[in-house]
Amino acid sequence: MTDPLFDISGKTALVTGGTTGIGAMIARGLVARGVRTYITGRDQARTDAAAAEMAAQQGGTCLGLAADFADPATPAALAATLGERESALHILVNNAGVMAEGALASATLDDWDIVLNVNLRAVFFLTRELLPLLRAAATPQDPARIISTGSIGGLHVPNWEAHSYGASKAAIHHLTRSLAKALGKDHITANAIAPGPFPSHMHDTTSEATQRSIDTYIPLKRAGTPEDAQGAVLFLASRAGSYVNGHVIPLDGGYIGAL
């Protein structure tokens, strides 16, 4: 029997960037727990294939939507498409993100713009466009949830140059707090997770350099797993986390706590 504190079955969720990496981990966890889950990717065919695979593997409902968040028109278009299919959205996971050249000496205007536009601008405007669906799902006892993916790179300065990425994630953390303050009256919570090393196309956790960093800086001496990402989101999305609002949860094996 599912513990009612952690039961999220019957809800509807949107996970941006849900075809790979942490987004896919989160989406699989939601689908497996009976959440009608939409995922986005830039290519419709690949997104549909990823959604079909998740649905088959997890025994639930997963649907794909194409979205390129570098395009400023995408948030409104995506919200309109979802609004044609759903009357309410219980869980919004703002996860889509990119990295680009981040060195002070060599980064270009295009590098800066793509990172800030996808990682920050799109999150703000997609959240705003989806507010009618979030408000429709929200109740005082069971708020609608906004869960954004930040990074430990937005909580501290790493030993390599990633100026635009770190700035974008630090901004996501602050945006999370400001959204919590603005939307609490609507029974919508806003929180973020700040992952450390998780396997993704942006982070090879099996590399010698990453393993050395994990051994040196992370007390648990390992990278994150799908269950780690799923557990944090399950907590925030369920009754167990309904009174948590405006917080950034480091998901890093103790990296930040041990600094």
C-alpha cells in the first residue's frame, strides 16, 4: 500500500528536458507512481520515442511534446498545447538546460545568451504561461508544485570556469524564492533541487577527473543515482513536502554541507 504522505498518483506533470539525464530520471519516477507525465525535447520524434519507452518500462502514461527553449516563442506555444490537452497541471518540473563555453577569456555573446535564455528566461516565462493550469490544480491542502533544477554550481564557485552556467543556476535559485513569495497566496509552492554530479550528456560521472573530484569533495564518495533525484522530487511533489516552499535543496552527497 502506498503511504498517503508520498502518494502522487492521479496527478499531471510536465518535465521539461525530460528525455535524458536528470529530467529523464525524474520523469521515470513520476510515471512509475501513476502521474500522467509530459516530457519535452527539441525533436518531436525522439521525444515521442523516449516517452513511449518510459510508459512501457514504468507501466504508466508518458507523452512527448517538442520544445526548443532557445526560441522565445516556445513557452507560450508549449503552454497553449498543454492547455488543449489538460485542464490542470499539478507538478511543473523546470529542468531543461544547456551548457556552453563559460571561460572569461573565450566565451562569446552567443554562448552567454544561449545559456541564460534556456536556463533562466524560459523558466520564468513558461512558469508564467502555465499559471492558469497550476492554479486550476492548486488547493490549500495540496498545492500545485513548481520544482526547478538548479545546481551546486549556483551555490558555490567550482574550480573551473563556468561563469554563465553558474550565474544562470544561481538566478534559478533566487527566482525560486521570489516565485514562492509571489504564488503562495495561490496555493502554489516553488522549490528547487541543486544537483551535484549525476550522469547526463553534460556530465560524465565515470571520467577520471569526476571520480577524483567525487573522492575528494563528496563525503558519500559517489555520484547521484536516479533514485536520489526521484526521491527528492517525490518528497516535494507529495503531501510530505507540501509545507516546503521557497527552498533550494542540495542534492550532492554532502558536497555543499562539507565545504
